[in-house]
Amino acid sequence: MSVRQLVEQIAFRYRPANSPTGVTRETAKQLAEVLGVDETQAIHLALKELAAKLLPQYEADDGPLRAAQLRQIKKLAPQGKKRSVRSALFGEDLV
């Protein structure tokens, strides 16, 4: 194992009991068995799922559109006619 690989590792400690902030080794083993992977891969899968849920999945943009950009979009996008709803989905008149 290279020095770089050792530097990129972290200590991981299982909790003595399952809680909102951690799991026991037994829970990790059960999860790994259900997933058909080893414990390390189960941890990676859990972290990947958490990252996809909590971290942005795209690069940040430059913020809100400027007025000139909005005008250009409105000019290029087809403008539909405004219509009003005259009846409900179930046949009741809304007039």
C-alpha cells in the first residue's frame, strides 16, 4: 500500500447501538449481505446515496437571468394564447 493510499484512509468506528447517527457492526453486516457486497462496499453505497440526496448534482450557474436574457427567451419562445377554464374536470361548471 502506498503512502498516498494510507493518507486517504479514515478511521471508521461502528456504534455500540443503532441510532439516527450510526449503526452497529451487525447492522452493517446484515445490510452488506442483503446487498450482496462486503461491508466496505455497503458503506460506499450508503455514502453515495447520501451524497446524491444532499449535494448538488450540477455545477452552480451564474445566478438569475438578466432582463435582456428574459426578453430574448420570450421573443424566441412560442407564445400561446391565454385561455380560461370554463368547466371542472368532473363536469361541474366553474363560470
